[in-house]
Amino acid sequence: MPNLDTFILFPASSPPNTMISNNDEIVLEEANLISFLSQLDALLEIVACEKDTNLFYSANEIKDFLINVEETNKELYLIDVASIIDEYLQKANATNWQDKSLQNSSFQYILLDFNEQRMIQLSDHSINEGIERQLDYSENKVSLINHLAIKTPNQYLSLLKKTSIPTSFPIAINIPLINNEIELFRWLSQNRKPRIFNLNQKHGENGKGAHKANKGDDVSILECSEKKAQELLIDAIGDARINSKRLYNYDSDIDKYILFYYEGNNPQNQYHGFHVSKDNAPKKIPNTILKRLKGKVN
């Protein structure tokens, strides 16, 4: 099954070019730095919870980001930023792509800046690795999480991969640039394999027709229509680190949660589902999921 490959980009202490942001404004104010770290954690968690995703970072880019942090840290604040970032990356099962880089020194990697009408050559950067993963694993979808790292109004980065041979043609590629949590949710929703709701007669529909019992246990009921369940499935969330076969959402129409169960390895990517009351939700839904759904609850 194709995967979604995402690269987290950091601003730099020593930007290699003017497209990469300097992190001065972030590190000179402790409140800005704390906000930066909180947003980083939220972005990483969204990717980590998604099924069939790979999350990548560059240890060198983080090391460069930390130069200004460490110089400022002695005077302005006491938090251990390097340890916090490392903790977030480990929790999200992120991979340092430099441990097994796909980049080739015989090629040039070019970032096209249409606003300034210029070409910027990149060296040993996460953007280059994104190019290679998109080209080498064409069935996968690649995106770049722009965590205050790139200065551009565009939603894509336009890139070239080329050789020094004059007669060869460069390979052009556009990679989506994600700037916040909403855009990240949207990209995941639009690029994951479509989820299909399968009406399971055991749970009924619209609160009716469910089997009364299953192995002596009461059967949970689907209290909405099949069409509504499909809509709720599309933006349902889970945590693949806990259980990759469960998804959850909140049905505001009836003030209840809805659970979706993956029906095994099938080409349709099918799920069936049923509702759970607020009182029973803590028994059925991980606390981390309940926290993420909190904004939807009446």
C-alpha cells in the first residue's frame, strides 16, 4: 500500500539562502520558543497518528537550529530545547533521513523562487530528500511541513533535479508545502487511501435493526444513516501507534461518539462502525483521542 512521506522543516541559525528563515525571532523570546515547540509537537503528533505514514527530519538541520538556541539559552531561559525536540521526534517515531540518504552528489537540486525570479541550489537538505523520495517511490505522496522554515506565500515548492551534462533535461517536480495543522489535516485527508464505510447489519442503521446480542454481550448500535457514517469516517482520527485498525469521531447531530473498525486487509479499505455515548466513551476511546476530539464536543 502506498505511504505518505512527510518532512519537517526547521528555520536555521545560519540560513544557507534567503528562502530559509532565520530563527532569531523565535529564540530571542522565550514565549515565542515555547509556542514554536508546542506547535511542533502538535504537527508531529498529527502525522504520527496517521496510518501508513513516514515522518522524516534532518539531524543536521536541527543541530543548526539549536546553535542560536544554545547561545541564547544561557541568558534568557532554562528549558532544555534539544531534549524537548528529541523527545517529540521519538514519540512521533520520526526518522533521521540522513542515516540512509537517497541524495546523489552527481545531481544538483534547485529551488525555483518565482517571486524573486531566481534559482537556488540546495545541498544536503530535507527538500532534496523529498525530491528523491517522490521520484524513487512514485506511488507515495510527499509533503514538506513548513514549521516557520521557508519564506514563501506559495502552497508548493517548485523544484528541479538536474545533472551537469548540458544535453540532459532537468526533472521538474512540485512538492506541497504545509504551513499549519489545518493544512496538514487536509493534505492527509486528500492523499490517504479513501476510506469506505461498510454497513454491518449487526449494528443496524439509524438506531434500528441491530442484533440484540453477540456472544452474550449487548451490540452497539449505529445511530445515523450509512451516508452520514461515511461522512464522519472521512475525517475520523486515530492513533496508529496504539491501534492502526481503529478510528474515532464525534457525531454532533446526536451528541455521541462514533467508532470505526477496520475490516482487515481489503482493497476497498473498508470500515464498519457504531456509536458510543459520552458516558461510555472513556472505556472505548483512548484518552489522547478524546482530547483531540474535544473541540467538536457539544
